[in-house]
Amino acid sequence: MDGLEKRDQLRRVKAVIFDFDGTLAVLNIDFSLMRERIFALMRHYGIQEKLIQEKYLLEIIDEAYQILWKGNPLNAEDFYQKAHDILHDVEMKAAENGSLLPGTETALQKLREKGMKIGIITRNCEEAVRKVFPDIHDFCDVFVSRNSVKNVKPHPDHLTYVMDLLKVSGEEAVMVGDHLIDVQAGKGVGMKAIGVLTGRITKEEFEKTGADYVLREAAEICNLLKK
Ligand SMILES: [Mg+2]
């Protein structure tokens, strides 16, 4: 497929949904420290790692909560609160040294000038994102952190919620992100998915997961959607 045909595929796009960390901003969250602290907390509550099926930390915490709840609901609530305090602590530390990627604000402005609606979604907490991007609401139509939805991406609820708010269908939106989760989330609700190379995922990994496009950075989407 040549460039023009590819661009033609995006003719119907009315909304662009971005991931935040690694896509619009650099945060360097220490995920291994986060994981270590959460697993230590789980052991403290008597939950061994081998009991856990889930892969990502937020889902792991939910799973541990369910296990604990069967034995002692109060313990479960206690664990959940402490686990989220750990996430918040590590995320806020990262946010202190975080910054938007160069060109983020200009790109978002340009897209809006083209008439695009903009959504930003993240598994990060609202406070950490606002620390890095205080005027986020001047640059997007909706911002949905994990504090605003029960099931975060790659669960379809996260993007379905954004689609409802923006009043667009999956075919009318694209999802842009630096992680395979973003591609899975986008494809899961019928969006075109764009991987960006500002995180740790390679072009080959994105293509294997079904990304429709891979760009060096999110700001390049302005050229892709040029009318
Ligand atoms: Mg990301």
C-alpha cells in the first residue's frame, strides 16, 4: 500500500486518542520498583506471586484484592488502599521530573485546527498527569485517567467511554500510543492503531501486534492526517 492509499484510509477520522506516558510525555516511572513494592505488600498479606495470573500491575492488584476479599474483606480493602498509595507515590516521583515531549502542544493544536477531536487516556493517575501537563484541558476535549474508569486499557471500557464522550465510532477514531496495550485497546474497539517509537516497543513488535501505522513520534500524526 502506498502513502496516498494509507492516508485515504484515515479519511473518515474525526478524533485522535493519545496515550500519555511515552507518547506525549516522558515520565520514566520506575515500574520495577513499583512491582517490587507491590509484591512485597502482597507477601505481607499472605499472597504468593504464583497465585497471580494477571500480567500488569493494576490488574494484579485487582486480582490480589479478589483473593483477599474471599478470606477477609477488611484485609482486602486495606491492601487495595496501600497498593494504590504505592502506585501514587512512585508515579508522583516520576511526574516531578517528567515533561512533555517536544512538539506535543503544537501537534495537539494543529490537529484541533484541522477539526479533529482530541482524547487523552492513561493508566497513570490523574494527579501525576496534571503535574506534568497542568493545562491539559486547553489541549484536548477529554482526558480520562485511571481515576475516571473502572476498567483501564487494554480493556475496551476505557476507549468506549472516550468514544461516548466524543460522540465518535471506532471507525472515526485512531488510537496513538507507545505500548502494545495501546494498539490492542484501539484495535479492540475498531479503531486504526498507530504505534510510536518514543517508548520501548520496536516497529517489528508493533507490526506483529497489528498496528496499522508506526511513526517515530506522536507529532508526526499531523502529516498523516493532512487533508
Ligand atoms: Mg505509554
